[in-house]
Amino acid sequence: MIRIKNVKKFNLQKNLITLEKDIESDKYQELENIESEEYKRNSVVMQKMLVKYYKKHHFALPIKYQYNQHGKPFVKDYDLFFNMSHSANYCAFAVSKYEVGIDIEKLTNKDYSKIIEKVLNDCERDHLKKYPFLVQWTIKESYLKCLGIGLIKNLQDIVIDFDKKEVFYNAYPRLKYKNVTKRKYTYTIIYKD
């Protein structure tokens, strides 16, 4: 399941209070302590999305998180994997019975030329007209999030195979990706089955 939500009109305080009984108290405290208003809002939205999924499938609340060795959360009780991303007023949420990674980016006219050299390899730079930088960024980011290993030092080492719609890195598995680009944002989802 994938959900994209525009959170511009989201009522943070009202929704934060309703989460108190649905998530573990340490997770709730963590949300309350976030200082950045935007980051707090997006974090609450994503928690609300997971709670909604739980209720829809009649899973027992509160949500009990576990974490892999790199800090990526999952829910062991239900063999449930999820991933979340946010950019500006957009939040993306994916949940699956398989490892999953999602990344969303708001489309902008920003100049990415300095970043492009550090993130994309020669082949990927040759494809910038067809696959703009933010599309390629979401592919690489969602791949790393799916693997649950965090950011790596050299993002050029992650290779996108545009013909096969796959992405891979060193000894890690080749995984299929799906990218969706709308008028205001682009997102990529990757499942590891």
C-alpha cells in the first residue's frame, strides 16, 4: 500500500494528541520533543498513516516498533515493513509484508549541478534529460531505505539500470523500482521480496 498526502492544512496539535493511545509512550514522547514544526508535522502524519493501516487490518494497538541494526523501524508482531518520506508539504507512506523503501521529493527549479557530480555516475548523467536529477535521487534513496543500511559515502556506486528498471549496489541485491512523477512531486518505491 502506498499513500501520498499533502499536509499543508494538517492540524498538528489535534492529531498529535490522538496518537497518544495508539503508539508506544517512548515513541509519543519522541514526537512531542521534535523542535522543527515541519518535521514534527510530517512525523505525526506518517504515524497517523500507520495507525490507520493498523486499524483497517484490525491489528492490536499500540504499535510496537523494533529496529534493524541500522535503526530502520519495523513491526515484528505482524511481519510488517513500512517506510516513510517527506518533502515540503508532501508525505509518502508505504507498507508491505516485504522490506520496502520510499522516497518523495517536491519538484523544484533548483540548480542541482554541484550535487549531480557527487551523486550520479557518467551513465546516469547521460540520462538526465529523460530522468531528471530528483527522479534519480528518489531511486537511489528509496533503494538504500529498502535495504535499511542508511546513506553511503559514495552515491555514484549505486547503479540505476534504466532499461530494466532496477537498481543495485555492490553485493546487495538488484531490486526493481517504480517511479511516479506528478506535476508537483516525484516518488520512487522499491520492495525487497
